[in-house]
Amino acid sequence: MPEKLHAYDPADALKSDAAIDEFMKDAFESGDAGYIAHALGIVARARGMSEIAKETGLAREALYRSFAEDGNPTLKTVLAVMQSLGFELTAKRHSA
């Protein structure tokens, strides 16, 4: 009898701050805006989307849509979720 396949949810693996930090570091190093947004959504789900919604004042459903694989969150939404998760966005000039 063939084994059943189970859907893998990367949010299940993000149990510690260190795991989350590494996951987000990898996303930002990719330079891919879509991947960064999707990764931020995965971290938000790992922490609890309902709690993130409450802290940001944004609707839970809107957060799920914004951070879906094909979502396109606004900068305002990204910043609100990052702050809720304890991250800050900074800019620095890269060296040539």
C-alpha cells in the first residue's frame, strides 16, 4: 500500500527565534522581493497570524492574502508585520 503524502508547512519548523532569524536572513540575502514577502508570511503563520493581526490592526484574511506565494503586500503592511515580529528594516549603502 503506498504511503500518504503530507503537505509540508515550513512554518512548523520555525520553533525558535534563531530558526526564524536564519530563515529571514536567507530571504533578505536572496534579494527577491516575492520570496522575502512570502518568507515573512511564513514567519507570521509560525508566530500566529491571529496575534499578528491583532497587534497590527490588520485583518487576518488580508494578511494571509498579502503574504501568500502570489501576494503583493504594501510596504506599510510589511513594516507593520516586521515590527510585530520584532524585526526592523534598515538601509545601508553596500560597499562597491
